[in-house]
Amino acid sequence: MAMSALPDLDSLKLLVDVGELGSLGQAAKAAGIAQPSASKRIALLERRLGLPLLERTPRGSTLTSEGKMVAGWAAQVLAAAGELMRAVAAVRHREAAHLRVASSMTVAEYLVPRWLGELQNREPDVQVGLAVVNSTDVAARVLGEEVELGFVEGPSVPEGLSSRVVGTDRLVVVVAPGHPWARRRTALRGPELAATPLVVREPGSGTRETLDVAFRSLHQASPRQELGSNSAVKGAAQAGVAPAVLSGYAVEADVATGRLVEVPLAGLNLVRSLRAVWRRGRPLNGPAATLLGIASRP
């Protein structure tokens, strides 16, 4: 489906409300629009998706079986959109926040929005400020008391910080579909990967530190490119610049849609821990302790 054909969030919310409230009329009332306008929105959504979503009868309109499935998926999209906006607000208001947090990029992109959403569901009056920097800068901000809590993805924790593992991640090797490695029948070995010029994250990022530690005993080629974001690294790999090594979180959707191909790897440990960090000797309390508990939950 082309990006221009993607449904808008208001139409998805209207569909979800039809299911929850029992009728199109009630959903239109909740949205503050006239029922004919609501009917037009749903009709446009049906055309975009190519599915019948409403069963229209003289007694009113209710969801079809397809509509019920789509409404369930739409509810997940709306929840993710809510997490996105809470995370954006945290970045925008970080200077005036009640709780100041710093996070490495991978954790900030793929995990922090959900954690912040749950925190603000529990404590709606808490205003969170989020700084998104690499793992080295996160540690420096925590040590400098610029933030109360940080999230990092590197293999080590700097002196002076307490830490708790909040998850694990695996770095993966990805290439463009036209790259020769995309058709490999045997797993890539560590020495061959290390000897290949790669597209990698910048020094100071947790992804880069994990890769450098894994290559420590191997002959390592100079990077083809060093880039400052996951998106930039993925873009270079998709363009065929060179193979890339990135978080599994960062490339999951691209591999699923075929924009990138994951290359099997053997004999090299690229699993890493994701950690929360705070100043040693400064026990967390209040919203910071709540956020740590949310992030630590299995």
C-alpha cells in the first residue's frame, strides 16, 4: 500500500469507537461530528483498505467481522501514536520537566515511548523531560546530575553509576537485497565480518561499543561510513553502500518488509544488555523509581 493511501488516525479512532460504543451514531457523537460525516469517513476508510468495515441496516451501522479485526489493529496503532506523542512532548519540554531522563537512541526509539506512556497513565501530573543522546553522553549527564535516570545500551557501565538490566538486544548484520551476502548459504564468521568495511554508528554509541568489543581480538577494517543515527545507517545499507550492523529492534520492520536482508552470523556474540543507570549512592525515589520499575518489568 502506498504511503499516500494510509488511513488517518481520526478515521481509525472513529472505527474503534463504533466497536466500543455499539453504533456509528454514538461514535460520531463522541467525535463531535455529524453522522453523515462519520459515514463518509468510514466509507473512505473502506475504499482505502479494500474491506467492508460496517454492516449498514435500518436499525443502524455496526462492525462487520472484518471491521472488528481492523478495529483491533487500529486500537494498537492509536496506542502507539499516543506513546509517540508523549515521547515527543518529553523531548520538547525536557528543560522544565519534573523528571529528567536521558536515553541512548535505540532505547529511546523503541522502548522509552511505551515506558513513558505507562508512567503517565500511573502519574498523569508528572512532566517528563527526555534527552536523546548516545550512551557515553547519557552516562555523562547522569554523573553530572543533569538527569536523574538514564538508559544505555553499551557493554560496560562507567564508574560512579549504579545500574539495572532492563532488557536485552542483539546486533544483526544487514545488507541491501542486491548485496552478494543476501544470497549466502553459509553463516558469516566473525573474522570475515571484522575484515569488511562496514556502515556503523558513531564512536560513543552503545551499538558501536558493543561491536568494537566483539572485534577486539580480530583484525578490524576501518568503517566505510560512521553515521550518527540508526536511520542513517539503515539508509546507507539500503542504498548498497556496505553491510551494516545495527540493533535488532532498529531493523526488524525493514527485514520483515524486504528492504533489508539479515545475514546469518556464527561464532560472534553480539547480544548486549540494555541498562538503566543512576548516580551511585543516590537512591531513586518518586517518578524516577516508578519509571525504573516499569522499565525493569519482564
